[in-house]
Amino acid sequence: MLEIKDLTCGYDSKFALQDINFRIDLGEVVGIIGPNGSGKTTLIRAITHVLKPKQGEVFFEGKNIGQMKFKELAKSIAVVSQSLEVVFLTVEEFVLLGRIPHFRKMQFWETKKDLEVARRCMTLTDTIKLKGQLMTEMSGGERQLVLIARALIQEPKLLLLDEPTAHLDINHQVRILDLIKRLNKEFGLTVIVVMHDLNLASQYCDRLILLNNGFIHKAGPPQEVLTYKIIEEVYKTVVVVGENPISSKPYVFLVSEEERQKRGRPG
Amino acid sequence: MGGLLLSIGILSLSIGSSGVSFKRIIPLMFEGKGTTEYTILFDVRLSRIILGFAVGGALSLAGVILQGMFRNPLVEPYTLGISGGAALGVCLNIVFRLHQTFGIFTLPLFGFLGANLVILLVYSLSIRRGILRIQGLLLTGVMISFIASSLIMLMMAVSRVEDLHGIVFWIMGSLEEPNWFLIKLVVFVSILGLIISYVFCVDLNAFSLGEEEALHLGINIERTKRLLFIIASLLTGCSVSVAGIIGFVGLVVPHFVRMLVGGDHRILLISSFLCGAGFLIFCDTLARTIISPMELPVGVITGILGGSLFVYALAKGQTVLGGR
């Protein structure tokens, strides 16, 4: 459903992404991983056409996104970004903003259907109990759930998430990723998620795209991407890759300097 | 809110250096022209009230629009230099006596031109490679504001004595305007501004999430920004040309209205307009009664009232609109 062809783009004269080629099929959960500054967020911005490509094209369901109307795009692709904007709105008001792409011309207020979709999405994300509270009172985990609710209310076909589990405790990390997986399984939502945690990415994604310095270093299922050779080359860090005993997905173990010295010593 | 505005209006109608009681207002309407009381009420005071309504509404509206676009409670026509540019335009007009040669309509025209010129200047200076930089915009606006006021002072220093008094009093801000054409024009512009900006209320709501998020919600941000810019400069230019620089209305009114009704622009735009109108009429009533029979410039009252309310709100640590 999404195809990126020879994409090169960046800020000013610097290229943040070069020669990106990949396609994503309907119903996939694809993780984008890579070191800081490797172009993960830039890729998200290119897909939503916030950043115009210098070269190459992005196609969504066969249509060039550069030629799609803003509204049309917003009805197909929703983004959960690492928004730090503090907004003085209640949770319900905030979530309802996601309905804007569906507004007709000269429509200022939500219709019954809009409110119905909002209720459904907030129930799904378990945020309905928060609806009267202010956004400024939300904890990090609640905030993320509300952001996902706002993206879902757009009724997108493709959901993009930029580090949805950053700064969250393990309970919330799992809750959010389980939710995403459920949306994918039950509603057939296609998901692209930027992740820093390699093990979570391995656990939840069907396929991983590893970026390094703006290039795709490796793409494929977690077993192919998360090998110690590739990780050490890209992240310049010594790791051991084992297997998660429960899911038998690859699991990346870090090795501290102390351990390295102990083991590196001859004899 | 509308009722409040109406009662402020009636109260303001009856208060003044020569008191006309409440009960006399209705009978006076039917007695018709001719009496002194009628003239005071409907020619002198009513015109001020109508102008106060239009200017107060226009300035608050411009404030809400600019704050919504920049997600910063500190921007308003004055801080972006739009008022300064408008004032400079009007000043030029007065010094060269263009309004006497070409007609009174050149005053708001010059105000609008000045405002628009500043907007274009600030906008083009802040655009780098197609992206509007908000921080740069604010700083440029403040600087242009300084330059404009310096140029006005320069003009005052070299202008004739008879012009000087006019400029000084106009700049301090006054709602006294004998020309009905100008009053009607400001009323028309402010209501037109309200209608057009209301069409963009949903866009403004999306802007509160940040520009990128607004784009994700399908808003054509560049076009919306440009249009709202023009509306804000039109509102400011006309207000300033008729009533002078009346500061703080566009800063304080939206701030407090937001505390009352929240950040939803679908409600905020209209309620700020009404509150701004009421606020300015109230301030003007104070201005002409407080040291009666003498009169204070209304800009002094809004400055003192608005400024101290703002400081109070800041000190209480209430953070509204992102409160950065």
C-alpha cells in the first residue's frame, strides 16, 4: 500500500535520507530502527509529505502523495508524533481534533457520527474515563494513549508512530505495543513504528528497516536484521544476540566495558 | 456575554460628565433630535460606544488570531509591530495633510497599508527557504515596532505645532471620532474580520497542536497563515487609523477569555470579540468620567488595567495556551 522509490530528501542542503527504496504491504507492522540521527523521524516526515522529497516519490495506494490533497492524505495516514506541545484542552476536545480531516467545508461542529467514532476510539484505547480531564494533567503513558486515540479517530489506513514507547515504564510500553498489535490484527491497520528499543522492535514487528546515516542498511524480518554483526557495525557497540525464550524472536544483549575487558583478557 | 456587552453599553450611554438617567434613554429615543440630551447621548456618546465596540472587538480578534497561529500568548498586533506600522502610515498622512487633500478615507487606507507593509516585511524576513520561523518573526516584529515608534517621534519633533497636538492625542488612543464614515468603516471591517476568521476556526484549533500536526490533520497551513495574516493586519490597520494605538486589548482580553471558555477557537473567536468590545467600552467610560470634565486617553486606562491584570495572572502562575 505504501511504496517509496529512490527517495532522497533532507533539510537545507544536507541530505538526511538517500536512495530509500521499500514497500509496505497491507496489514504489516514495520519497525524503523537505527542510531540517533540516522533519519528515522525524517522518513516519517517524508511519508506524510511534511518534508518534500528532493528526488524520488512516495506512493500511497498507487497515488503520488505529492499530488494528493492535504485532507485526502490526512484521511488515509495518521501520525502519532513525539509531540511536546502543551495544549490547554480536555482529553475529549483534544481527541476530537483528529476528526478535522473529515469535516466538510463550512462545517464547524462535530456531527453525531464524529462523536460516535470518538467514543469508539476512546473506548478502544481505554481513554474514555479520562475524557473530561485536561491534557496538561496527563501522565506520559496516558498522553500516548490519547495521542493514539486522536490518530485512530482519523480512521486511517496507515498509522505512523514515532517512538511511542519513549520514556515510558514497562507496563505502559507493553500496553501501547499490545494495543497497536491488536489494532493491526483486529482492524487490519497497517503500522509503521519508529523504535529505539531493539528488543521491543524484534518482539512486535513483522519486519524491520534499519537505517544508518540516511541509507537503508538492512531490511527484513527481525531474524535477518538483528544479528550481532549488523548491530555492531551500525551502532558501534559490542552486543550478543540471543533468543527470547518465550517468543523465540532475536534478543539483543548489551555487553559492558567491564565484561568486555574480563573476557577480552588472554587466558 | 452578549447581555453583559449590552448592559455595559447602556451603562456607558448614561454615564458621563452630564448625567442622563437610565429612564430618560428610552423616552429620548422617541422625542427625537433637537434636545441637548439627545445630542449628547446619540451623537457624542453612542458614536463612541459603537467605535469602542468595533475597535475593541477588532483588536481582541486580531490578538486571538495571532496567538492561535503562533501558539504564543505574547503575540498581538502590537508585539508584531503591526500597530506600529499602521500608526506610522497614519502619521505620515497627518503630517503631509493627505487626508485634507484627498479625503478622510486615506487615513484608514494608510493605516492598512502601514500594517500590511510591516506584515510583509516581517514575514519575508522570517521566511527561510520556504519555512516560516516563528521565533525570528517575533523578534523582527518587536524591532520594527521600535523603529516605527522612533520614526513617529522623529516626525513629531519636526512637525508643526497644530499637527502635533492631533498626533499626540491620536497616538495615545481615543475613541472620539466625529466622522461617521470612519466609524461605519471600522464597524464593517471588524465584523467582516470576525466572519472571515470564523471560517478558519477549525484550522486555528488544529494549529494549537503545532504546525506539523496541523498539516497531519489536512490543513493547508501556508495558505491559512497568509490569509489570517491579512485579516489581522486589516483589523489592526483600521482600528489604529481611527482610534490610535490602544495597547493590551489584544493581549489581555483573549488571555482572560481563554481562562473562562477554554482554548476552542469556535467559541474563543466570538467571545473574545464580544469581551474585547465590552472591555473597551468600559475602559472608555472610565476614561471620560474618572477626572471629568477632563478626559483621559483610553489607551492609558487599557494600559494600566490590562497591564496590571496581566501581571497578576502571571504572578498567580496560571498557564494558559501552552504557557511557555
